[in-house]
Amino acid sequence: SASSAQPRRALRLPTTPAHPSTTMAPAKRAAQSPKAKVGRLVKVAKVAPAPTLQVDDRYAAAHELLAELSNELSFSCMEMLMATLPHALETEKAERHSFQQSLLKGLADTCHKEQSKREVRIADAEAKVAMHTSEKASAAEKLEASKATEEARRSTKEVSESAVASGSAATEAAAAALVEARKAVGGAEAATERQVKEKEDFDAKVQELLLPLKEGAWAKKDWRLRQKAISQLIGLFPSSAPESLTAALPLALKDTPDARGPFSTKSVEMGEQILKEHSGMLEEAISAAKTLITERQEAAAKAEAVAAEAAAARDAAQEECIVKENEWLEAQEAFTSVSALVAGFPEEARRFAAEVEEAKSSLQILVIAVENYKVLENLPVVVPEPMVEDTMAAAASEPAAVEAWQVEVAVQ
């Protein structure tokens, strides 16, 4: 009854573009006439404020439910339900019109649909938590495996680095040995050249001095030249020659062949034989030197082969080391990546748990709102208070008949 009026509160509709029936279109401004008076005030069209419904506190549960469904309902549908729902609730269940029954059924279907969505959100959030838990366990296994792989590849890399160091040392040693072998070959060749020249000079000098002295080619007046030649010839004798021979030979060579006695002749023959033997010894030394050259050349060739083999082994070790280092870098990168993934799990776990709690809280709020609304829907009917303030009288005075099919479409 009017004497038992219940308190009312304002309920502002969800923020949307202003309703076309409550907002005036902006007036067009006419061009100012040249003859217009200065300082004349320009009239500005008034724009009606956004509609604000005064909600009876008896239907607060219904309006709270509608607020929970605001994401599912359009602005026009919300406006329609706010205007028509109180009339349906004010009518006894048995006396409700088919339109009102359809209205309440559409609202119940929307509630069921929204509840199903929020239950799906909970299931999705819990599935994320379960998947995250599974991924966490899998990531822990991957972390251990990647750590073991990184350690194994690091050990292999260190072994290959040691092999490179050993190969480099062996290559340097082989290169140094090759240099020494080549120096030895050069030294033997130089010594052989000196020995060959020494023999050639010796044979030439003997040929130049011995035959003229043996045949007495110098005249008596050239005795000084003869003595000089004798001295040079004696100087060609090796140190192993008997001193008695080198002492008797100058006396024997002073005489001409006819004037020489048996002792002098024997001395000349013995001296010639010693010189020939010395020339033969020089030839043998040259032959030995050439043999030494050959041996040292063979040694140098072997040293060169060893150096080449060492260099090839070092290069192969370097290539292997590069491969092992790249494998280790890949393992290290994988370990770092998995470590970063594992480090981010606590924060993700908190976020997924918060999503579950938020989804459950949202469902609980909706369930409570639906339960409160059902209590309201089943309450005994009381005489309703007017639902619209004087500020909405103009809008209420306009035709606002709502057909049942319009409500069903809007709710669906």
C-alpha cells in the first residue's frame, strides 16, 4: 500500500551511448548575419542527462543479478529488464502472463549460460594449473638432463682442447726438428763442396809441381825457383807422412834424374806414392761426405713428413675442438633456457592460482546473486511502489510497450 512505502535507491545503467529517446540531437548553428548585433548571446541546445532509474530496494537482488549479467546483456536489454522485471515479480506465479513467464525463463536461461561460462573458466584455469604442474615436473627432468649433457660436453671440449695443445706442441717440435735437419743437410753439402775444392786444388798443385821437379825441368841458374817449388810440394804432404821422407825428398829433388842415386830415386817414388794416397783419401772423404748428405737429406725428408703429419693431426684436433665447443655451447644454451623456464615457474604458479581463485570467486558471486534472486522471485507479492522518478516522467510518458517477442530476443 502507499502508506507502507519502502525506501528506494538510484541504479545507474551500464555506461553505453546515450539512449536515442533521451538524448537530443545537437542543433544546427545558422551562419551569423553581418547585421547581427555584437555581444548577442547564442542559444545552445540542452542535452538531457543519461537516464538514471530509481530502484526499489525490494528488488535489489534482481538488479544485483542483472549487474552480474551486464557482460552478457546489451544496453537495451538491460534497460528493458530493469523496466519490466519488477512487474513480473509483483505478479503471483499462477497469475503471470505468458510474456512475464517468457521474460523470467529467458533471464533464468541467461543465468544458466553465464554460470556455465564461469564453470568453464574454472575448468580452464584448473587445467592450466594441472598443465603447469606437469610442465614443471617435465622441466625439472629436462633441467637435470640438460645439466648432465652440458657437463659431459664441457668435459669432452676440455679433452679436445688438450689434444689441440698437444698437437700444437708436437707440430712446433717437428717444425724445429725439420729446421735442424735442413741445416744439417746444408752443412754437409757445404763441407762436401769444400772437400771437393780441396782435392781439386791438391791434385792441380801436385800436377803443377811434382812432374817438373821429378824430371829436373829447372836450369841450374833457376835454383831459387826450384827451391820454392820444392817447398810448396813438401807443404802438400799430409802430417802423417814420415819426417825422414819429407827431410830426404828436398835433397833428392835438387838433382836431375840422371844424377840421383838409388836412395834419392826411392825417396822421389815414395813421395809420389804418398801424394797419390793422400789424393785417394781426399776422394774417399768426398764420397763419405756425399753419403752423409744423402743420409741427412733422408732424415730431413722424414722430419718433413713428421712435421706434416703433426700439422695435420693438429688441424684435425682443432676442427674436432670447434665441433665439441659448438656442441657444448648448444648444451649450455639449452641449460640456460631450461633454467630460465624453471625460474619462472613460481610466478606462473601464483598467476594460475590467482586465475583459479578469481574464477571461483566470480562463480560464487553469481551463484549467490542467483540464489538471492530466486528467494525474491518466490516471495509473496506486495503492492509495488512506483519505480520511476519524476526525472524520468517524460521518458515514461512516451510509448514504451514491450512485446514478449522483443524481450525474448533481447535476453537471448
